[in-house]
Amino acid sequence: MEIDLNKPVWQMTAGEFVDLMNSTLKANEKFEVKELPKFLTVAELAKLTGYSIASIHQKNCNRKIPGSKKLSGRVLFDTETILEWIESESIHRPTKEEQLRNADIAFDKRMSKRK
């Protein structure tokens, strides 16, 4: 199995993850863990999260991403805060059923306002 180092882990299927773990255990190789800098650029955050750069800018403008700082005209993100945010988002992300239920509720509210 060829490993795509640019693909975020959360985009892997369960089968891809199992194959990756099995190949890692069989090869008994040690992977080099790259240390993250104290602050991430927009491009680094996009690569880490899988969001597009435009989505990062939009979420930051809407204050949906914590830990942003503007230094010398550049937007930077505190790495520790971002990692905590990613962890909390992965735990509290609504399921498809919850998203559909919320969409139905929102639709019903919009329709009731039209009457």
C-alpha cells in the first residue's frame, strides 16, 4: 500500500487505516515525527486540517477557529490551541443523522415563518 503523506488521517477509510497499521507493524519501521512550530500559517493549518485556505480565512473571520494572532500583517495560529480545537471538534462533530435532523428543524422554522 502506498501511503499519501499529504492526506489528513481523518480522510482515511477504516480499511486504509488498518492497512497502514498492518504495514507499519510488519515493516517494524520507526517513523520520524515532525515537530510542529509554535505558530502555524494559514497554509500550514489548511494542510493540517484538510480545509481549503479560503475556508480557513472564512472560519477565522467568523471566529470559529481559536488561537489566531495577526503579526506583521500575517495571520498565525497558536499550534497548541489548534491541536486542542481539532481534538474537541472531532469529538463533538454531529453525525449525519443529527445534521439531517437539524436541517429539517431549520427548514420547518423557515416554512412556519412564511405562513
